[in-house]
Amino acid sequence: MASVSAENLIKNGDFSKVTAAGKPVDWTIWPAKLATGVKVEVDKNIGHNDDQSVAITNPEKKYYTRIDQLDIPVKPNTKYMFKVYIKGMNLE
């Protein structure tokens, strides 16, 4: 029987660390300069397993915003499982 170890390779995956401006540490928000009315905020009310989440609000269809993390330390020929929990509202 093989043993399985669980290690979270995503830094600050629960969004518990935030900057003085309230943005999640270790995450990159794109675009760097958000359009008027676009918000990317840590949400303490909606999360998975009592973790915080990030809420992205785009008031117009033409806007596209994302949050990501680069340089995740993975090894070749190694199997990984990534879990992402997403809740959408008013999507078109």
C-alpha cells in the first residue's frame, strides 16, 4: 500500500494573508490596473471549509479579470491533484 502525503503547493491558498491594501499575498491580479468599477477583494463571508475566498466583480461584460499564482514548484513525472472551488453569480 502506497502512502499519500498531502502538501499544499499553492501559497496562501486560503487567502488568510493580505496586504495593507487588502489584496491576497502571493497572488497576482490581472490586469494590474483594474478598470473603473472592477473589484478584486478578499471575502471573509463566502469560502470553502471556513476559509476566506476572493471575490472578483466585473460590472460590464467587456472586462476580464483573473487572479493567479506563478511558479508552483512541481516535479516532472509526478502526479498531482489540484482542487479549485468556484462559485459564480450573474455570469453570462
